[in-house]
Amino acid sequence: IVEARLDASLESIKVRFDAATDRGIEQAAILHCRRYFPDADGEVLGTNCQAVWIDSQFLLLKFGAEASVRRGSVLTLHSSRVRSACGTSSPSFGKAVVEAPLSDEFPPLKISLRGPRVVGQCDKIMLHADSHGVGSALSFEWSVSAVGQFDLFAVSDIAAHLMSLSQSSSSIVIREDFLAPGILNISVVVTDRIGRRSTANELVSIVESATPSVYLDTPQEMQVVAGVDALVNALVTMPSCSVPVHAIEFLWSLSSLKTGTVTFFKQNTASHLVIPGDMLEEGAEYVIRLDVERPGFAAKVFSPESYVVHLHSKSIPRQVVIEGGSRTVNPENAIVLNARVKQVGSETAIKHDGLLWMCEPAPCFPGAMEIFGNKPSLPPSLHVPANALIPGTYRISAALWPQPKFVHHDTIVLWVLAADVSETLVQGPTLQVGGHAPPHLEVWGGVAQGDDSAWTWNCVSAQSLCAQIGSHSHGFRARLQLPLHLLIPGYEYRLRLQSSAAWSGLAQLKFYAPSKPSSGSLLLEPAIGHAAETVFALKAAGWKEDADYLPLTFCFTLDVEGMAATSSASESAAATPLGCSKATAMSTRLPMLTRLPMLTA
């Protein structure tokens, strides 16, 4: 190993060897990192870490849950796993110190706390730390102090509880039996994989009477899209003790940092706010403020109950898509293509000033040269008459006008064949989760006539992305499965489907590999109960994913690895599945264990 470097996302490491290895063509199965690094099953690379060969010289390690690897960690290669392509290498060079990414232009690491600021006498404090920036936070150090008069023994008990938490705990729960009337200042210091640190704190009032708890279920830093409605939601939790409580009221406001204008929303009883998209200007910043009032509440609230969210309005992510018409034609047929401009991740159409059509190799069709590269087309369609076509292979592009260097464009490959052709279509990709197969993307193809054909799938992206992607089949339809462990999140992939039989055809598809869901947490209610008796409510909150791959599927498991269980249902597997569904919450009873289990979502 000559280099082990964190990538820009801080969620994986690219390992580089000094020469081509005898690997790189591993079978299409999920490879655990411990296959190559013996300590990868512990705290270093996390549970379920995945190893993917990009080519014979580069190995990508995708971190698992609770990975503790950071800049300066040492990776030791298994002495009998990897050799040079000619089989002459020595294992003595199988160690490497993890280095930071080459780029040092990271946004600053920020942290904010999400949770109620007023808690009644019979409720607990629940806080979640949201990290903003590149990568997730690696460690969390929680602390507490009193503001003014507070029971010192209670503060000591809370501090001891926070110190006992794992450094990977992004959420905390302080039980009601620890609390007393007054104000607590709860702080957290977070550190990421390259050593950056950030601090956040929250003042929480504990009042003597029972009252609902309110908190914004939205991070304090929020990206929105200009022209698209934005939603900010406040969660209201009724007190756990059965006593009468007074109603609460909400006052929302939106302030523009650019113009200084403030807009008030008369929704005093609504716990959510929908901001119309036409109020959000591209590139502007806004502040949403929520003031909670408790009319008729006799007990003293020690601090103002106000919540603030900063909105950053970004430009609409545009995508040009060429659609319509076949990718294979013969000289007797005209080329008819349409293009549209839509918002990335949705089917929302976006207005534009026209599209510029281009063709390579130029000049493509001497009889229709005026169609390409001269002026934008409105409506965005392309028509090349049959008498201008010449057999060959062409690249036709549609670019948003005017854009420097054609930032927003789409390109297809089109064949003009002196033979019978059929319209070949592709659909997908669709994310498949559950069942017996590992998570994967599926794409389908076929011809309009439905003839029995021979199919060939090829990946036409960069060679480092296309390893192990492709297949041959025969039948009326073509299907290709793409295991997620073969795809590098965020990279663009292009697939080509070729059919050959009585008819010939060609189709192309491009997509971006999905990133894994992020920024989520698992909440448990109640925090304490009795085995096999108490019904526990599990909730997965705050998970984010690309819009193209929604909705998410949530699988809850009970990890009892290395723990003796008296329940026969828990003795047969290290991780006992509790259920998978599109719902973010479920309720269940947990078995009796001799040690505490780990719940995951």
C-alpha cells in the first residue's frame, strides 16, 4: 500500500497499491472489509464495512456504522490476501496511515441542537445534535451546567450520565427523575474524521407544572430551492402524566437578510409552516422564527421560548433530458427528438430561453447543417429530414441556452443504419430493497415490436466506474441488476443496451448512483421498560436521501451479537430483524437479555 486517503465525503477511503494486484476482478458479491483488513470488524471501519475494487490498483473502503477511522489511523493489510499481478510482492509493505483528502476547501463544521426548550415536571429532555458540512461527526462529548439556582445533586447525576454515553451518541435522553425546576445549559463538542471541532449549546427550562413540549423537527441550517414551497415543522409532545394542560399558540415569521423585510404568518394554532416558493429569491438568505406562547400557564417559564431556522435559497438544479424518438434509424426515416428542462430529482418543468442542438462528428449531416449549433430552438425539438441522413454513429447534444461551457446539457448516441431497425427502449433505474437479493438498482429494456432478441448491456462511463457492469441475455425483455456495492455514490453512470435479431436497436440511459441515507437518528420511547412486557415505540427521524430514490425503507433490528438471550427467538441470529416497511416508526416488545442490546434503523 502506498496511500490510504479519505475521499471528499469523509465516508470512505481509497487505498492505492504501488502496482497492479491479482484482485480487481472480484465476483459481484458484497465483500466485507475484514477480508483484507483483520481489524475492520471492530471500531476502525465500522460494522458492515464494504470493500469494492475500482480497478486492480485501487480499493475503495465504504465505512460501516459507527466507524471510528480518522486521519492518522493505521490500516494493516492481511498478509495473505493481496499480491501483485505477477505474484511476487511481499506483505511487509501492507500498512498505511490514513491521510486527509487532497482538497482542504471544506465548508466549516457546524453543529446545532434540536429539542424542546421547555419541559414539564413529568417529562424527560431529548436532544439531537445535527452536524452541517462535509461528512458526519465522528465523536460527541456532552456536558451540562446549571444556570442560576438548581439542585447540585441533580446536576452531578446528569453529568455522570452524559459522561457514560458512547462518544458516537448524537442524541441524549435525560430522564424526568434527574430533573428539578430551573435552567440547564447542555453543551456538545463534536469532532470529525480530519480533526475539525465545533460546539453548540442549548438552554432548557424545567417548569413545575405539566405542559406540552415543543421543538422544531428541522436542522437550524436548511437548504431550500427558489420557487419551490418549503416546509418547516414543529413537533408537539403531550406530557406523559395524565393531568389537564393548557393549549399553546405558535407565531411564525420570515425575515429576509437581503431586504430586511419581515413577514408574519397568522397561523397561531398550526404547528407547521409552508413558505410559498414565490417568496424565496434565488441566492438569498432568510431567518424563520417560531415563538411559542402558553396562555393561562401559571408556572414560570425561565427563558424565552423562541426557535430559529436559517434558510439558504439556492438556484433550481436544472437537468436537460433528451427524449422521444428511437436511438436507431435507417436513412428512410427522419430523426425526431424532443428535449425538456426539469428540476433535478423531480418531474417539475422549468421555463427556459431555448436549447442549442449540437452534433459530432461535425458536419454530421451536410444537408441539414443549419439545424445544429447556430441558434437556440423554441420549442426544444429536433427534426432532421430523411433525405439528409448518412449511415454512421453520431453524438447529438441539447444544451440549455445561454449557459457558459454548456453546464446543463444531455448527450445521446444515435445510429443511422442501412438495415431494418426497431425502437429500443430502456426504463429505470429503480431501487430494489428487501427480499433475498442484496439492495440493488434495476433497469429494463425492450423493443416496441416485442420480438425475441439478443441483448447486450454495456457500461460506457469511465473504465474505473464500469468494472463488473454488463451482461448478455436473450428473450423478449432485457433486465440488468446493479448491486449498490458496485456503484460509487454521486458519480454519473451511462448504460447502453444493444439488441440484435431481425431488427437492430440501440438505447442509452444515464443516472447518478444514489448516496446512502444520512443525517438520521433512532428514538426510543420509553427509555426504560420491562423485558417481554413493555411496548417500546421506535422512530427513525431526520433521514435524508436523493428524491429519485424515495420513499425510503426502514428496517429495525435488535443486535444481540455476543450477548446471551433467554428468548429463543434471539438465540439463533446475531441481529434479530424487528421489521421492514416504508413507515418511520414501529412498536414492539423486546426479549429478556443478560446485557443491553443495540437497536439500529
